[in-house]
Amino acid sequence: MADKGNDPVAIWQAMIGEMEKGFNSFANQAMASPEFSKVVNQVGGATVSAQKQFGELMEKYLVSMNLPSRAQMVGMAERLQSIEGQLDEIKAMLGQMQRASGGADSGSAGAPRPPRTRRPPSSGKEQK
Amino acid sequence: MNTPIGLDPASMSERIQAEVQRAIQRSIKGVEYIASAAPSLGSTPKDVLHTRGTMNLYHYRPIADEIYRVPVLIVMATTNRGYILDMVPGQSFIEFLLKRGYDVYMLDWTPPKPEEKCLRLEDYVLDFIPDCIRRVQQDSGESDVTLIGYCFGGVLALLYGSIFPDGPMKNLICFTTPIDFHEMKLFRNFSDRRYFDVDRLVDSIGNVPPEMILSSFEMLRPASRTVSQVQLWENIWNDEYVRSYRMFDRWATDTLPLAGEYFRAITKDLMWDNKLFNGTMSVGGRPADISKIRVPILHAVAEHDHIVPYDAAKHLIAKVGSADKEEVMLKGGHVSLVAGANAIKRLWPKLDSWLGGRSI
């Protein structure tokens, strides 16, 4: 095989790598200037205003189409989330009750949990 | 006999044959690449302990016969998904911790909904983290908890630790965590207070869209995305390369939006006023001075981190009040420090050797 110094593919890859570094470095210098920040933020500001107006227009359109309002959908999602939260609480309480009643130490999946007796290898026990 | 540029004709012939074969493979695999689904990530078995809006608390099922007494709670950065720490079997930090006998929980984030735009920094530090710690204590039956924070997750963990220095946090591990935000020079310039109107942005659009977050990350190395696509085409015959590329690309582009008020506070308090570094930070009216942190702390930083440069992270260890503290600098970048082949060799074993003795 050709050595790396003569391999055209390796030379091409090295060239790409150098171009990447060079361009990134050049761009970083340009982006560090206050002028860059000014231009970028002016453009960004205009985009934000346009986005806001478009959003408001869409909202009005959906209302006129007699579709469920955003507030109603959010309200339903919150109710579902609250039910899920209560189920989590019940699961945790059941786990605690099981442990308190002397049953196997079970995790949230119901499987027995290993004992919390592990020691690092240097303190006498072998690492598993 | 050598050619004028020093190439042996026989080896040139072999090289050309190999390149022709690769060109054919590129065409075949290129079609496969476009047609196939993105890889499945974050598949280590886990249970969802709790979800509330943007907040998700997972518990990973232990796989060792015996586990350390102190559970570990990982606090993920709010800009990205937690599966960077659980890519695929054999390349998963979570799986590594489980095999080494840790009981692992993760506080991960889903995109905040438009109505969550009012979530403030104090909701994250004074509500979400304490709530998750309480649930970890309840689930594990242990009062002590080790916190591991990645990137901005590390900042949240630091803020929490400085407000609650008396526990229950037993150890703190930060990965690439900035505290001197004035040293994040490009981010600072993008958000220059003379030109960047954060109030107008948040008041207009609420949550900061993920495209904006992703663009600001990509602008730090503007040529790298194009070059990585050229490199993908060159290596598309190599299944292992393509698999790794797709994993990291999927994660990198899976950026989360940021809650508006939270973003406003980060911009003003950290980017503009550098309050965490100056010791003047407060969250919800409560002083958050990291010199109050006294627990053992390990800070892992990356030598070639372009997102959190070393200058932005280097003062963390000096500023915390802990007697037992260590900074470790490892080869790699912001992501390769925690995931991928480098992390497997470097960071993960280091973390295990540091944390094992402090988890009993």
C-alpha cells in the first residue's frame, strides 16, 4: 500500500480537515466583532416580528373554522397530566407499603432490587 | 519503480481497486442510508418515576447483583436530550454505571409547551431538582444522593448545591460546566446587550425555538456540518462509521426549545452580568454562591471543547468551598468527552474510580 504521505485519498482528507479548521477560525474571528452581532440581531428581530404576526393570524383562522381552542386543548392536557401524576403517586405509595409490610424490596417496575451493600474494589470486594 | 510523485504502481493499482469498490458500496449504501430509519437510542430499560410538564424523572433498572448505597441523579442539560448518555448497548454511560453497581436516575427534559414559557430559572433550581431528589430518596429509601450535571445541567446542579449546601446532595460531578460566561466569547457576542433584545424576543415568541438554539451551536463551527457530510459520503461504505454518525447527528439535531423566562434569566444574569462567576447570583431571591458548596466535587472538562471553552470552566474548582475537589481534563470535545469511544476509555473509568468510594 502507498504510505500516507503519498496516498491521494489521505492527502484529500487532510486538505479537507485543514480547510475546515481555516474556515472555522476565519468565521470565528468575523463573528467576534460587534458589527456581526448588530447585523445578526437586526435580522433576527425582524424575523421574530414576522413570526409573531403570522402566529396571531393563524390563531384567528382556527377560531373562525370552529376548531377547539388552544386553551381547551391545554386544559385537557393538564387534566391528563394530573391523572398521570396521581397514578405515579399511587404506584410509589404501593411500593412503600410493600416494603413496609416486609415484602421483597421492589422497584417501580415491581422487580426485586439488589442490596445496597456494594463496596469499591479497593475496599476488599471484587468488582463485578 | 516509483512514479514521479513517489507512488509504487502495484500499490496504486490496489488503491484504485479499493476506491472503485468503495465507490460502488457508496452508491448502494447511500440508497440504504436514505431509505432506512434513524437508529433507536436510549434503550436501557427504565421506568418513568414522574413527569410534570417539561420535567421527566427516570429510574434505570439495576443490573448488578449488589449496588452502592448512594443513588445517582443525572441532571441533563436543558438544551438537549438525555439519550446522549444512553446511546446503544456498549456505548452507553448509563449502562456502564449500572454494570459498575450504581443505582441511576435521570432528570431529563421534553420540549416545554407554549404555556410553559413562564417557567423561570427558580422553577428548575428550587422546584424540579428538589422534587426529583425527594422522589429519588423515596424510591431508593436513601437520604443521600449524588448529582451529576452535564453542561448546563451542571450549572443547575451547582445552583441547587449552593442554595442547599446542607444536603441531601452527597457528591457533585460536573461535566464541562461553565461558570465564567464572559469567556464564552462567541455566545456572549451573539447576545451582546447593545444589539440583542432578549425582552422583545421572549415577549414576542415565548419559548426560544430549537432552530435558534441549534443555529447558535452550529455557528461556533460553521464549516463543520458541511465537512461532516462530505466525510459521511466518503465513509458511507463503512457501516460502523455510518452507525456512529447517525447516532450523534440525530442527537445533535434533536435540540430542545428553552422556556422563555428561563432563557431571559440566563441571558441577563449569566451572559450579561456573569453573576455566577462574580458570586452575586441569586435564584428566586435566594443567594446562590458556589463557595457555599462543601461536598466532594469532580469536574471533568474537555481539552478541545468549542462550546464550553476551558477558560469558561476552569474557575469552578477554585471557587467551590469543598475540601475534597478535583478537576480532570481529558482529550476530546464537548460531546466526545461524555459519549463515544473516547469516553469509554477515559471519562467513564475515571468517574467510577472517583465515585465508588464516595458512594458507600
